Amino acid sequence: MNTLAAVLLWCLLLVVCWPLAVLALVLWPIAWLLSLPFRLVGITFGALFAFLRALLMLPARVLGGGMKPTAA
């Protein structure tokens, strides 16, 4: 659905101002390539924080900090 919206917006831009639409079409891959390192850094930090959270929560999981059985 997101891709369909982008294509429709680009078609609208093509009708309204075709030089700007062609410029956007040419510059989009360059912008994607420039943003790629930032995505990789974001993925790396997300994985690092998930690892640290798992490491810090490990003692509680080992000691049974999860759900306790209730008396029926």
C-alpha cells in the first residue's frame, strides 16, 4: 500500500511539474544509497540494546523472576 501511494504521488507530481518529478526519479537512488549507512547503524544499535537487555535480565530469569504459580 505504501508503494502504491508513492507511485500515485509521483504521477501527480509528474502531471503538475514534470521536471521536478524527473529530478526526484533521478535523485531517489542517490538518497537511498546515502541513507544506507545510517540504517545499518540503526540495526546494529538495536541489536546491541537487545543483547544488553537480555544480558541484564538473565539473572532474574535464572532465579525464576517470571510468573509464579498461584495457589488454587
